[in-house]
Amino acid sequence: MAQYELLLPKMGESVAEATVIKWVKQPGDSIDLDDTILEIATDKVDSEVPSPVAGKLVKQLFAEDEVAQVGDVIAIIETEGGDHPTVETPVAEIPAMEEKVEAIPGIEQLPSENKTTAADFSSSDRFYSPLVKSIAAQENISLAELDAIKGSGADGRLNKDDLLNYIANRNGENVIKSQTVILAPPPPVEIASERKSNANLAEQPAVTSKPSTTSVSGGDEIIEMDRMRKLIADHMVMSKSTSPHVTSFVEADVTNMVLWRNKVKNSFEKRENEKITFTPIFVEAVAKAIKDFPMINVSVNGTQIIKKGNINIGMAAALPSGNLIVPVIKNADQLNLVGLTKAVNDLAARARNSKLKPDETQGGTFTLTNVGSFGNVMGTPIINQPQVAILAVGAIKKKPAVLETEHGDVIAIRHMMFLSLSYDHRVVDGSLGGMFVRRVADYLESWDLNREI
């Protein structure tokens, strides 16, 4: 009999660790090829780890709720036959996004190169991820000071948000630095992911135990937040404390868009075996407007604006649990409407079935949320840090509207909807925010009824 060492596989360029949330197989259980051995949780999504060999599980090397690093041996599987080489699951290389630094007029700029000499944290008995060490070095935080910061991670572990909150309080200002604005080239070892952030708004709860409830007098119940809800709560509070939110509203006449979609939806589904919804149309309009107003596609690093080279649009998707997750359509401006439709449908379906990969919820530069799917006509969404803007699209309603014609004004029944853009007023002024949301509405209103797809 031979023993096979199962490694925690690579899950993406920016994912370096995962938490074991459930062992599906127990010691002594037989395992077939591709059987799920355990379920793990990253900062963004939950995933299953399949077995690349058949045999019997001999030993579990990590307990549930323990954190394992990519490449760690997490289990021993006994197999028949000769020795098996340990294989690490390959992951396709993800090209680095070009990032440009735009100076803010009238404000002294930080050095363009983030060359910070890392402090020596090796003498500490406490574990710190590479990202936490990097931020600590940039902020000149000593080892003693770092050790004194209370962590909210597993076993009191200090994560990125803990450190950033400490820095904000120490400096007396809400300056939040995120992983996406570290401009130095990444080291060969993958950067440890933040423990509580950009769940975009959310993290995928592939397997989440039912929240415990405790009855109290009067029929009230105390319901403990699940892991995903805690992350959402932390992320929302952090976003509101980081960015001064402003929201601009526009009402759009989308009659032509609605009529066109009704005209082509049956033939499109028959030809492409995909349903076409309004979401890919919204994504296309947003991508076009971003190209017209690229300064909406940025993030903030202190007094620096990081202008994103790619247009990666996150779309908030509702989960059966009632939580939200934000899968990201990478390079959305490079896809036609057919490609956007397939991307939207694929990501939404896999989000609902807990099949998203960690990288598919990262790297977003702008977020779209459809509050109209809940029957709401408008909303004031919270920015998905470290982005600086998020667009909410409301329900499409038939309304009487005044139309200007060559024979004078007339009242007609039109399909109308509200668009609301929340933006970070530190870097997006009312003029830019207002013009951007107006441009999105213009693209929707000018939809060609004879467009071929």
C-alpha cells in the first residue's frame, strides 16, 4: 500500500489560505476518484476539494475551523499500487492588471514607488500573513505594536481589516488601504488574502450551518449571525466609514430596450440556448460609460488615485440564503452582448449553486446591483470597497410620460426606470457622478430596435 499526500490546491493568484469548514470523508472512509474530501472557505467563496486518487482516508491533518496555507498537506490517503507523486492542482495564470496613478490636484502626492523595507516579524510567536506584514511595514508599525493589536480571525489571528481599522483609529482618520493598491510586483509566493473583505459585498456560503437560535421571554429569539453575514456586516461598516457616500438619480425611458428584448428573446434562446435578461444590457451600457468617464473606474490609496486599466464589473447576485455575493465579469468592455449574456448567466447560476471559484469574486473595479429584481424602484447602495462607485438599477414600470413630437407634446405609456449611483465623494464629484449615471441612461434610452444579435 502507498500513501498519497493531499495538498491544499491553488485557488487563484491572490488566494493563499483557506479555512477547513467541513470534512466530508472521515478516517477509514473509502474514496473514489474525484470524491469530495472536504469543504473549505476562502475570503470570497466556499469550495470543495476533490480527491485526485482512489483509496482510503488515513489521516486528517487539519481540524475544522483551522486555517491551512496553499501547498500544505491536509490529508493522507492510502492507495493501492506504487508511490504516487504529490500533485498540486494547477491554476491558470491571471494577467496582472495595468494600474495608473493619477495625481489629485492641489494635494501632495505619496512616492510613486512603494519601496518599503519590511520589518522583521520572524521573532514573533504570532502568525502574520504576507499582506499584513506588508501593510505593517508601510505604516512603520513595530513588532511590539503589531503583537498588541487584537485580532478577530481564527484563534485571535490578525487579519487585514483588523490592522486597517487600527491604523485608521491611530491616525485619527479613515484612511483604508486595500490589497488592490499595492503597486509593487507580487512576490513568487501568493499574497495572503484578506480575511473579511470585498465580499463584495459578500462571501459564498457553500456550506453554512444553520444559525443557532435561543428563545427568550416574550417570544423573541436571538439568532447568531452566520460567517457570511458577519463578513458582510464588517465590510459594509468599513465602507461607510471609509467613503463619504453621495447618490445621484436619473430616470430613464427604456421602452425601446424592453420592446427589443421582447422581440428577440425567443429566437436568441433557441439559437444560443441561453435566456437573455436585462442584466447583460445594463452591463454593456455601464462598460461603455466607464470608457467615456474612466475616472469612475478607480480606487484610492491615501492621496493617490489608482486608475484601473481593466473594466471588471461585479454584479450583485442574491443567494437562496438571502445573502449576496458579487461575481465579477472580467474585461466586460471586450465582450459583445452574446458573450455578456453567457457570462452573466453562468456566474449567476454557479453563484446560486455555490460553484464559484475564489478568483471569480475578486478584481472588480465597478459594481452593478439590480434592486428592481426585488420590486424596488430605486436604492442607495453601499460602495463595494475598494471601488469608488456602485450603480443600482430599479424596477421597470409602465408610466404615462410626456413625449415631444414634431406635432407638439403628447402623453404616452412608456417603460420607465430609475438609476441610482452611489459614489465616493473623496474622488468623485457631483459633476462626474451625475454625468456618468446620465450617460448610462443615454445608452439605454437610445437602444436600437433593429439591432442584430
